[in-house]
Amino acid sequence: MNDAPVGNQDARVREIAPGLVHMDLLAPGIHCGGCVSRIERTLGQHPAVVHARVNLSTRRIAIDWRDAQASADDLIGAVTALGFETQPATAEVEAGAGKDRAGTSLLRAMAVAGFAAANIMLLSVSVWSGAEDATRTMFHWLSALIALPAVTYAGQPFFRSAWTALKARAVNMDVPISLGVILATGLSVVQTARGAEHAFFDAAVMLLFFLLVGRYLDHMMRDRARSAVTQLLSLSPATASVVTDDGTRHHVAVARIVPGMLVAVPAGERVPVDGVVCGGESTLDRSMVTGETIPEPVRPGDMVHAGTMNLAGPLTIRVTATGEDTLLADVVRMMESAEQGKASYVRLADRVARFYAPAVHALAAATFAGWLMVTGSAYDAILAAIAVLIITCPCALGLAVPAVQIVASGLLFRRGVMVKDGAGLEKLAAIDTVVFDKTGTLTLGRPVMVEPAVISTRMLGLAAGAARDSRHPLSRAVTMAARERGVAPIAVTALREVPGQGLEGRGPDGEIVRLGNRHWCGASGDAPADPAVMELFLKVGFSEPVAFRFADRLRPDAGEVIDALRRRGISCEILSGDRETSVEAVAETLGIFHHLGDQTPQDKLAYIERLTANGRCVLMVGDGINDAPALAAGHTSMAPSSASDIGRTAADFVYTGDSLWPVVDAIDVARRTTRMVRQNFILAIAYNVIAVPIAMLGLVTPLIAAIAMSSSSLIVTGNALRLRLLRLDTHSPAAAEAPAETAPAHRASRRSAA
């Protein structure tokens, strides 16, 4: 597939097949399901467009079309005609989007509305306390001085959205909201000028404040979803050191590098391109690809990928792919594609909202017409119509989901689970399959030393002295083992790292000290039969090498968690980039029958998509960069707090500590949350069924309507607070407090128990 710009004439467009091109756009104005459906419907009707998809979370528009039938400007114009400003979805633009100007604007509007509402309510108390005539009118004018600029400023997010929809001859949720606020404010000014008893400034400003809180929380959720892709893009260096034919080196932008060039990658830097090693030896952190925490040695002839970290020695790489053709770019595209699927999930509130705007307009219009016909008073008709618009404000409906989600998030936080996406609770309640990564998820991801048969304090001290400044996970495990046993490191001088082999230096008596692999240290005998056990050897002078053995530990309650999930009717599987033999050992320990090892990020994504296509609702639990596309593709996802930054960002939930039980807690809370949300919808609908006829009959003023609207919100919130009384199951304290066992030992104990 050629991802180069078509004819190099338009940087926004790339060719994906003969005659077929693709373009990604950012549209910051997208904020609801209605926006998504309007854009997709308009683009779908264009004769040149083959496929168009809008991602609500990232506000990206992906378009595939026949190049001969339309230009990029034609399609951008079609989107712009709907009222959405667009810009190319480049890395630079997305980095600028990270400044979150929209979020700052919403926060300011919310602060203005909250401050104004508090002050107007203080003035209203004086009116309600019995102020009359000139005093009452003065308080109303003071309220107007606060409310008018506050409504003008804080209402802009709704006014702009409503105006955009109306210009496109459509309606959205913001149209009746804007009408209610503007009419209530305008009528209040008229009432104040007439010296009337009632004005409704407090109702208008309070309404704006409640709605802005909901809009800001929704914006924050979407912003988190965008940051995962931004962090992935940051793994690719902006420049690289190119080696010319005469051996000189100079830095150039990665965008200018082409296949066939030579690139030098010093130790401690990330590889900027995909390529083949043609000079030097080193070890690479390839966890982005495999999820394996142990660095892998590379030598001439080995393939390396952009984004991986060069840990040991300098490398020279012959470039095979750059930019959009690299594995890192593939992972980014998979993330975005998976997020598209996630964005298509439509919650019950969104479905109800489709019918809300036309229904409210129809009711308000019917009320106005009816009162005008019966009384002949335009004032009374407007007053009744405003009361209908305010009393049917979607606050209770809008709070039905977030109110429960906030309480549930607090409950889970106290149990060690951070909820990053409230919508994830709704999805988590529906899951029937949990797919676990192995290293760092079912296991702790930290190799620990297995007690050797015989080892002297001096040997452990020398090993700790050699490993003290190394970043290799096994070196850190040696240092930790010496610290736990109270063994002080013995100084090893003139240390150097031999790429792919280990560390070499001189001991206190001048002898050569080597800490590294079996072959380099000259060890004899067979490697451990258990694939979960890793080795490191210490050779001092001409003495026989000493073996240190390590194993990753299972989380202490992993077995209990798997059993608890089965009792809840949930099947469990393992999907890992680790060696198949290692994955099989852990699966046997935990009694998990479905497991796959040696899986690339593409393999993991494809497997999750196959499960989804077969009707399974999958919870993906993983921790690595290589898990990020699968985390995004799952129905919902979780990651431990020890996960990579990108893994944590891509997941909907993050759990802390060494226990795996928070996975069970989250599922239990999510299922209860879904029931509470349904109850809140019933309460919100019942409120409207009762309140709307009363408002249409003119039995409430706009002020009473605002109070009733606020009361319905309080009822919904009060019902959500009942979730705090939920009693969660607890796992065995003995399992939680017991030292975590290595996979081989744990497996033996389960066999003996059986």
C-alpha cells in the first residue's frame, strides 16, 4: 500500500489503492451523536465517497473517496457547509489541540455562570423574603446587571451550537436550551421594566451552570481518548542522524528520510525508522511490539522498528520504512480504527436525546398557541411556553448517567480502581469475556530471584556491585535480592557493557568479573526446563560460573480472580506477546484453557475484533504499548497502574497495587451502576410525564419551573447516592497477604491441591 501523497500535490491526501485516496480531518465543533450522524450522512450521500466515519471521541473525520470524482476541497466544503470548521489531522495540529482551548473556554464559562448564579440567588432571597415595590424592582435590576453579561458569555457554547444547527436547517439539543435561556432572560427584563412581582434571572443562570458542568465533564472524557494517540506519536523522534557515503553524519528531519539511507542510533535513544541493523550490537526494549519486559539483543541482519528504545550500544540501520509505513504508524492507525468502533457505541441517553428537541419544541409551540387562543394574551402565552421549555430541560435526563457514574467512580477509587471513562462502566456491565495480557497483568512484570541452591554472600555482593548501575530488569532483580538479604554491593570497577552479552569489570582483587548470559560466561549444563525461569551468570576470574535464576511472579490473587469471574458467567483467556511456552505455563497454573502467545499488536487487535464479530463483549486487560490497540478495540479495557503511559491512557480503567481483585470489583459495581442508571431514566421520564402537563396548563411560573427542574436533578442525584451502600465481595485475606509465588511454584501447589 502506498501512503504517499497523491502526486505529491496535496499533503492532506494519501493514496490507499489505485484511484482511491484517504484524508483525515479534525473538526473541533463535533460534540454529540447528532453531529456525527449529520456529517456521516452528508458525506455518505456524496457520489465520490466510498467510506466516511466520524470519531466522536477524537473528533476526527476519516474519508475514503475516488480521486477522479472529487477533490479534497470539495469534501471539506461539504463538511464546512454543515457548520463545522475543519483542519488537516497532522501531528502538529494534534499537538496544538493538546492545549485544550475548548476545555479552558468551557471552564471559564462554567465559572462565570456559577459565580453569577450564587449572587443572583442571594438577591432572590431578599425578594422571596417579602421585598415589595421599589425595593423588589431594585433587586431585580441588580440581578439583571449580573445575569445579562453572564448569560451572554456563559451561554456561548450553546448559542453557537444552536445557531450552527439552525443555519444547516437542523435542530439539536442546544436549540431548545438556547430558546429557554434567551426567552427567560428577555421576559425577566420585560417583567423588571414593568415592575412585576416575578423575574426569572436566577432560573436562566442556574440552568446554564448545570448544563455547563455536564458539557465540561463530557469534554474531559473525550480529551482523554485523544491523548492516547498523541502519546503514541511522541514515541517517534523528530530528527535522525543520517550517515552519508563518506562516513559523515548530519541530523535531518525524519520526514526527509527515504528507504535505503543509513541512520545511526546512539545508545539511550529511540529508533526513528524501521530498518535492518547493518552495524553494531545492542539490546532493545521491544515491549512496544512484544510486551516482553526483558530487553532483546540485536546484531547485524536483525529487523528493528521505529519507537523501540536502544539501550546498550550504538547501531547503524539501513532504512526500510519511514513515516506512515512504519510499525509505529500501523499501531497509531489501529488505535484510531479501534476508537472509531468505540465511538459508535450509542448510550440510552443519546437515543432519547434524538427525540427530545423536536418534542420540546412541539410542546412549547402547542402551549403558546393554546394559551393565545384561549386568553388572547401574548404575555401569558409566552410565560407558559417558557415554563414548558424550562421544566422540560434535560438536566435530570442528562444527569441520569453521569450522577451514577460519579458515585460509582468514587466507590471504585476507594477500592483501588480509577475510572477514566464513565461510559466504560456501562460497557463493563455487558462483558462476557475477559482477555488478559500475561506479563505485567496476570504477573507483576518484575523478575525476582529464585533462591539458588548454593551461593555465597561474596558472590551475591559482587553481582550486585556489577549490576548496580545497569537498567536491565535482571540486573535490577539482582540488586533488589542483595538488598532484601542485607548484602552490601562489592565495588566492581572499570565496568563496561558488552551489547547482547552482559557486564564486565574488575573486582577488588583485580580479577575479571562478568555478569551476563550462559554462553558468554562459559557455563556448562542444560538450561532450565521451565520456560518461565530466566538465567543470569556470574563468573569471577577462572572460577566456575554461578547461576542466578529469576521468575516473574503471578499476582497474589490471580487464581481467585479467575475463579470469581467464572462464577459470574465470564470466560477468561490469555493473549500475550510473550513466548508461547511461557504463556502456556501461566495458563496451566490458572486453569485458563484459551491462550495464545507470540502475538504482535496486529495479532492482538485482529483477535479482539474476531471475538467482537462473534458477538462477544470483551474486557481487555493489558499493560504494554503493544496492548494499546487491543485495549482500544475491546468493548472496554483496564490496565494496572504499573502499565506504560500509553497503556494507561488507552484503557478506560486503571487499577493500583499488586492485587488483581479490582477487576472483579469493577465488574460488580458496573452491573449495579447499569441498574441504577435505568432507575434514573425512569425517574426522569416520570418527572416529565407529571410536570409537563402542569406547565402546559399554566399552573407554574418560570421560576417554579426552574425549581422543579432543579428538584428533579436532586432526585436523580439522591438515587445515585444509594450506590454508596453497595457491599462488595471480598477475596481471601490470606491470599492477599501471602507472598506472591512464582509461576512454577504456584502451578505445583495447584496440582497438589487437585
